[in-house]
Amino acid sequence: MATFRFYAQLNDFLPHALRHGRFAHPLRGPASVKDAIESLGVPHPEVDVITVNGEAAGFTYRLRDGDHVCVYPVFRQLDLGGLARVGTDPPRPVRFALDIHLRKLASLLRLAGFDAMLLTEDAEVAETSAAEGRVALTRDVGLLKRSVVQHGRWIRNTDPELQLAEVLDRFDLASEMTPFTRCMECNTPLVRVDENFHRCPGCERLYWRGSHYDRLVELLERTRARLAQSSDYPIDIGE
Ligand SMILES: [Zn+2]
């Protein structure tokens, strides 16, 4: 038997009865702490720091009877005292690989200027993420549990506009937006034709300052306002 405690947003993956508190979990044979964490529902790319009996531990740590495990997500504004991380930051500039169900989010990330590749198969998302250092974005927890995935997030929100704010907040990208520089349809960087027109060399789509443009500008302004309000995840450290 080992005990577990998951912090902040990692509780989103647990059954209600196990959230925000310490609970006992039986050990069935030898298991790494990573296997135990994922069997409880939490995909490894969401984990940033693990402690066992108060000491930082890696994913491969072999659990022993009586161990006390604490598992933390990334905190942008909280220093966990220099504890060794199991998580790593994605390479900058941050680029994304999204599963096909997040088509609208992909389009909005491109609107904000980010390289957002949309892929049909889960395996493609996982492998492209690993091969190109892209952050895998999905609503499928199982995809993030694939061992090749290093950087990823399970998208909590269902509304695409809120999903955009969620991703920019998590990866601290508010200051890296470059709106209207990338095609919302095909992810290709746009070419300026003149003051009012941009053209996509990938799909030949034209972008101009019509009423659609104004709506997109407003969407980005709402997103910036959301990011300005955000103050990290709810912190519940200290039992
Ligand atoms: Zn295009």
C-alpha cells in the first residue's frame, strides 16, 4: 500500500472521492511511480514534480510499501523549492500538434500566430509531438499516456475560445501572440499583399479587413483580457 496526494489541476483526472486529499492505493506487484500515477488516471505529460516521502523522485522510481507520494502539475508562479522536475518545458517557440477533434482550437491558435498542426490519428499526434518537440493537445487522456509524448495537455474547456485562453495561459504565451500571420485553414505563414490584404501561399486563401476580421480582433482582445486576469492555477498546497 502507498498513499497518494495530487495537487491543483491534476485532480481533474481523479474520481471525485479521491480529489484534494491523501488516499491509499494498493500496490499490485512492482510498479514505477509513473505507472501508478497513470493507472490512477493522470497522464504523465501533465506531471511536473513528484515527491516520495518528501524527496524528489523520477518517473522510474520503484514504489515500496508505505511510500507517501505527492504529485504536482506545472506552477508558473510557485517555486517548489528547487525540487528536481520530471517535467520539462517545451522548446521555444512553442508549436502544437492537435488531434482532429480540436479543429476550431487549431484555427484559433493559428489566428494568434502559433504553429498548430492538426492530425487525424492519435498515433500521428503522439509521434509528431515527439519527433518535432510539439506540444500535444487533446481531449483524449489515453493519447497523452502514450509513452513517446513528452509535452502535452489535456484540454479542459469545451468552448474553443476558452480553450485558446487555456492553452496560452498554461504555456505562458500571452506575450508571444502574432495575430494574422498564419493561415487559419492550413497553418501556412501568410504573405502580405498590401496594407489590407494577406495571402496564404499554401491554399491561396485571401485575408482582408472585413467584418469577419473585426470579429476575430474582438475575440483576441477577449482572450488577452482573460489572460491578464488569470493568476495561475488554484493553489491548494498545504493540507
Ligand atoms: Zn492556407
